[in-house]
Amino acid sequence: MSPTERLAQLFSDFPGIGRRQARRFVYFLLSKDRTFLKELASTLQNIQDEVLQCQHCYRFYTKDKSSSPLCPICADEHTDHTIMLVIEKDVDFENIKKTDTHAGRYFVLGGSVPILEQDPTKKIRALELIAETKRAAKDDGLKEIIVALSANPEGENTTQYLKKTLEPLADKLGIKISVLGRGLSTGTELEYSDSDTLAHALKNRG
Ligand SMILES: [Zn+2]
């Protein structure tokens, strides 16, 4: 395989990128000067050393001097650790953070559960969420889990699966499970929601 074909193959693994677009990326890179390519290559090389994944919420964060195994939100004593917002992916965190309506902590599922999926634990961090719920109940006095997923069929399916999976444990530990209010119109992807819609959905959870 030629280097251009190999690079196109790598790009086509990216979410939402097809073969045609992958080839456009390759030709775009070939048209750039060496400085740009060098910077891109070194950024890619460093990203795994400089970006860590939080041991509690699984969010990616930039390593600082403290080399803490927890992200700034999980490590912050001002965070309301009794409320945990369960989101699908890291970009959702950035959107919700902007709305300034959630003072609690997060948990990143890392995906969603397709309808008819046989083994949801392969698609989302369901087992990790159970483990983290137990830990947070014991160490941080966790009181509420808010499931904040997209209002599309796959998001709904994931929400139902999580409720079913978490309910026995939540009942035992005295934790309330709530779901984002219907402020989000059906079919809405969380990452495209504006701040007002999200704030409204958070306030009207139930
Ligand atoms: Zn964290």
C-alpha cells in the first residue's frame, strides 16, 4: 500500500469520515509546507503523554504539574460531588460546562447503545459506571445520577438500558436516577443543543 493510501485509510477510521473525504485530507496535507506537517506530527506524538483520562469520570484532561490521576472537576473540592451527570462523550461536557447550570461532577459513557445490541457493555462504560457509582456513594455521598443523553432513538435506548441496569444498585444506596427534561426536541443531538435549551432540560429533569 502506498503512503497516501495508508494515510487515507487511517483518516477513514475517524468518525463521520468516508473514503472520499479521507483522500481530500491527504491531498490537503500534501499541499502544506514542511513546518505544518512537522507540527502536526509532533502534536500527535505528544498528545498521549500530555492528555490523561480521569480515573473517576473517564474524561480526557491536560496533565499539569500535579500529575493528578483525577481531572480538575473531580479533584476540585468546590464541585458538588453528590450529583453526577452521565454524558455520552467529551464534547457534551464542553457544551454543558458552558451553560453553567451544573455544579456537580460528570461521567463519560464513551458511546451509546444501538437498538438490538446484544452486549451493551462493549459499547459503553456500563460496568465502570456501576463501579464508580459504588465508589462515589461511599466516598463522596453521591445522591443523584442525571442521565443526559441525546434525544434520538439510540440515546433513548441507552437511557432505558442505564435506568434498568442502575436501578437496583441506586435503590440500595439511596441514589435518585433522573433523566434530562423534554426541553430537547426529539432527534436532538446533545452536542448541537444551545445553552438555553440545555439549561432548561437540566432544570426540568425528572
Ligand atoms: Zn474526572
